[in-house]
Amino acid sequence: MQVSGSYVFDAPAEKVWRVLTEPKSLSACIPGCEGLDPIGGDEYQAVLNVKIGPISARYNAKIAMRDKVPNKSYRLVISGTGSGSFVSGDAKITLVEHDGKTTVSFEGDSQAGGTVARVGQRLMEGVAKSMMDKFFSCMQQAVR
């Protein structure tokens, strides 16, 4: 499933970048994330709790930031398995500053398989959008 969108932050790109790439902020803002434990470089281990319709699943996940260009862009890569299912996502996140505000755009894809995907397939697009909205709303609060 393709995901894309953009959010405007009332802050310069440097400040937004710090928050978007800081593990504490990521942990607090990724919906269902139970902390990030560093495993080397820009890679982290996490537990993600995801609910899609009537199905809840707990995933052991790896979250990585790749191809970082400070204050400009990076890729956020997430993969997880658990509860007879898997989830993965890969999104390019781009920051563009204009007049003291920063537009953060993302474009990528996400996949799910197993029980969660079979039962919640119709709901997945709405859940993905809701999770992205929650993530970026939380990040906007963290930037303030």
C-alpha cells in the first residue's frame, strides 16, 4: 500500500530535523511503540502494538534511519514480526524550509501479511493514515 502526505511545522528545518531523528521523540510518537533500544548506528529494536479493526497484534520490530542528509531528508524503514503476522514500511521523509516554517513530506509504501492483513485488509489504508496523522501531530507538539 502506498502512503504519502505532508505536514507543516512552525519551526526551522534544523529544529524539526532534531526532533524527527531523535530516538526519544520517535519512541514517544510512533503509535503503539514501547521504547527504542539502540542496536547500532541508526538502527533500533522496538515493540509495536498495532490494532486494525478487531485485531490487535504485538510486533518485535526493527526501526532504521537510512540515507540521512541532515536537515533535508532520510528514509525511515520499519519491519516487524509477531502474532502470526508481519508489517513493514519504507518511507522517504523530506524537509523543506520556507519563511521559518518547515514542510515535512513523506512518500513510501507499507505492507502487512498474516492474520492481521487477512482480517483487517479493508481497514488498513484508514489505519495507516490515522497512524501517520498521530505520528506527525505528536511530532508537531514535540517541536514546540
